[in-house]
Amino acid sequence: MRTLAYILMGMNLLSAKEIRVELLVADQTGNPLPAAQCIVQFNKADSGKVEVVNGQTNPDGVFKATANTLESLYVEVNKSGHYQARLYDISGSQDLKQLIKLPQRINPTALYVRHHTGNQSEGLKFPKNDQWYEYDLKVGDWVQPKGKGIVADVKMRLHCDKESLAQTYLELEAIDASAGFHVVDEIISYSELKLPHQAPESNYAKTLVINGADWENYRGIFYRSRVQLDKDGKVISAHYGKIQGPITLNREGSVGMTHYFNGKPNDLNLEFDPSRNLLKTDNELSSPQFEP
């Protein structure tokens, strides 16, 4: 038995492949970042051990590491004044050449942030299927008398099909003229700050429909609400916010999402300071630590 074990161990060692990792670290605009601290963890399936290689990017923002691995990689990149990047469970079967963007920490601010878990018993519950309800994005609740909300920012309607998630969908409709939703095409999924620092000034659609089987495409949404127009129809005042992370639909009649609201009119900044949530929960000790 011992001989067989040694043979198997030898076969594992022979099958171990040298993996080369090359990281190009840049800021959100693509400019290379020198002296960024990089950590590459090689997870070895044969021994259960890990090998860690760390160092800094060169003047061109490049860091290289090499090791034998049979399972997976973990990558972490840090630089002062920038948001951290973490990449989990990367396949260890082939070389990795990866561009990693570290958005700059510019102006973290206080926002109203509300999280509705995707759990069917704790999410944002719709009183009835296929009916419209008005929602206050600042308060994070249905508008009175259905909830504690005061100002209607958006109308929502959930259609639940208990037999098919693909036939379950959420409709959102902005209340005000020139208000609406802007779906972000590309997010930085591995970064603490996944969306751009600021909301766009234009290109907001009045309505948005999210299918229950298509939630992966809606991990980043900016919105504009509480819009005031001048006599020529030009926006003179508005509030901006974002919905970050997936919007999950539950066939039992609830929705999971995390939304951010800037209480300052005409302020496009949505770079959140996690220590300054203006929306107080019933139990501060159990409130989640939100991402920027």
C-alpha cells in the first residue's frame, strides 16, 4: 500500500505543470500603476498546501509569478489610494495573463443604502402578484400606506411564475419625466468599487424589465429620480443612485437587491463610504457591511 501511495504521489508530481502569471495593473482609465502590491496564491491539490508569491509591479505596472500548481489560483492587488482587487478560484491548469484595474479612491461620501436579501422570506415582498407598487429609494420601502416611504421614485411590478424562473420578471418604471434607468455594460467584478464613481448625466430609459433567468446582466444599474424640469424641459434638479450586485427574483413573490441613493440634488457622486450609511436600520449590529 505504501509503495502504491509513493507511486501515486510521484505521478502527481510529474503531472504538476509550471504556471506563469502575468498581471498588468492599471487605474480605472487604463494608466499603468507601478509599485502596486501583488499577492498570488498557488493552491496545490496534491499536497493540500499553498505557495504564495508576492511583490510589486514594475514601472510599467507589470508583475510576474511562476509556480507549479494543480488546482487553482488566488490573486490580490493593493495600492494606497486605490480600491483593492481580489480574484478567487482561478483555474490553475493554464497560464494567466490578466489586466487588473484598481479604481482610484476619489471622494467617498455618505449615501442612503438599503439591502433586501434574496431570501424569499426576508426580501422585498410584493403584496400581490402582477400589481404596481410605488417605492421610495431614499427610505428603502414601499410608499405609504404599504410601507414607510414618503416620495415615490419608481413603480415596480413583479410577475411570478411558480413553475418557471424564466417566466418570472420584474418591471420598473420611473415616476418623473426624464427620470429612469441606465444599465452599466461593464463592471469591475473583482474590485471593491465595481461601478464608475459617478452616475451618467444622460441616457436614462423610462422603463426596465428584468427577467428572473437573466439577472447576471443586471449587476450594475444607475438611476435618476425626483427630477425637476424648466419650462423648456431641461433637467434643473435630480437625485441619482445605483443598484449594485444582482437583482434576484423569487418565485414566491419577493426581490433581492441593494440600492444606493444620494440625498444631495444634482450630485452625481455614488462612491459610497461604507462607514457612513445615512439609512438607519432597526438593528445596527446586524446591518451588512456594504461595498463602496
